[in-house]
Amino acid sequence: MNRFCPVFRTTCICESLANVFHRFSTNLIIMTGQEISVNIPPTLDPVYSNMIQIAYKDDEFTFMFLHQLPQVNQARAKAIVSITPAHAKNLLAVLTKTVADYESKFGTISASREMHGTEKVTTLSGYS
């Protein structure tokens, strides 16, 4: 059954948003051993990113989510998020598990023709 997705503001055939967030909170309970309440402000809009720049130094990782238009040599920063190295390691583990779960449900994700290796990810070390 097609539904309207309030996050992406389009018709979708995905699970309801409430079920998705319930599943995420269940994962948090399993991983952290405690339940947390997440407050999502109604004014918080989702952003689309097709490119990411990752920088790190001894005490943090910074992710800059970018949107690059096709055929244009320019990108616009959409969000910048900094996390501790421990959280970066946890993010890697959760992302690895989530991608594996996705692929078992929907099939293997193949790299798009426009992405060759890691050209859509730029890593800078020791920034200040």
C-alpha cells in the first residue's frame, strides 16, 4: 500500500515512520542498555546529501554532508556533524549492520556508475 512519507515528502511504500523510529529505539535499548526519548522538532527538515567530506583529529570526527548537482563542479554544505572517535567507531558498526540488513531484505547495493571507489568521500586528517 502506498503512503505519503512525511520525511521525504513523497509517496512511498516503506514502513510507517513510527515503525522505523520504534525499530531504531529498540536498537538503542539493545546497544546502550537504556531507553532514551528522542524529541524531533516539527520544524526540523530532512536534508539530502550525495557527497560527504570527513575530517578528523585526535578528539573528534567531523562529517560534512554535501549536495552536489549533476554536471556541476560545485557542492553546497547541508549539515556538519562532529562526534567523538568512540561514537565514530559505534557509527561504523551500526552502519555496517544496517547495510547488511538492508541488503538481505532488498538485495546487494551496487556502486553507481558515477562513483568510482571513494571519490564521493574526502578525508582530511589533522585539521584544526
